[in-house]
Amino acid sequence: MYQIVIKQGDLQDRQRHLRAVLREFVGTKVEITRSVNGKPFCRGGPYFSLSHSGSWLAIVVSSVQVGIDIEVMRPIRHQKKMSQRLFGTEFSAIEDFFDAFTRKEAMTKAFGFKLRSYPVSYPPCQVLSLAMYLPPALRGFWCAVGTAGHKPLLSSFHSH
């Protein structure tokens, strides 16, 4: 079971938005703490991930390990060099770069790694780009969600 919420909001209110989504998913108040790696989590579940770009927040809550990333597409200085370093290939199209970047960032968040320390061999997981599902207000953004071995159910995707 998954719930994906993308909403406009003040970055300072991200904890309030996250707690509201978690409360809706679980039906009760949850305690958020941090792992040894610094990844926030709820004792006893559910799993969740939070990302922000500009004034938009993306939150995903799940019964399995999960990560989400949202990015506003913007020119990247030394894009080809950066894509070679991060992905082992050069992306000349900005859409290809952000598709790969948000997918990789979603996977790293799902497993609690840092982007630069993500292992060469990936644990079993599924990653899905949400770019085609974003509402018109989010044109120019790229978003992806990654989970431990399961594909997200897009029937639970909401944007506010």
C-alpha cells in the first residue's frame, strides 16, 4: 500500500505536512526518529520519504522501504561531466539527466544511502518516474519514487 502526495507548501511547514500525511495513512499519531545514517523513520512503520524543490513538497508513505525525489528542471553546469560521474554515461538532454537523477535519488532515499555513496550494485528495487503524472502546475519538474522490490500504486497519487 502506498500514498504519494505532492503539494505546494512552505518548507518550514514540511514536518507538519509530513505528520498529517502519516496520520492519514496510519490513522494515529506517529513518532519520527532518525537512523544511524540520519534517515528519518517511524518506529513500527510505516516507511516514508520527503523531498522538496522550490515551493513544492513530495511525500510518499508505504508499508515497504520507499524514497521520493522531486526536482525543478534547471540548467546544470557541466551536465555531461556530472552525468558521467554519477551515472557512468553522458546525458545531453536535460530531461534525460533529471529522469536519471530523480530515479537514483529516490533509490538512495529508499535504502538510506547518500547519493555519492550509493553502491555500484543495486539492491532489488523498483523505480518509477512520475513526471508524466504531474499536474500542469508542475510542468518543468521531474519526480520519481523508488521502493524495495515493489512498484508504487499510482491510484494513490495526489497533488494539491
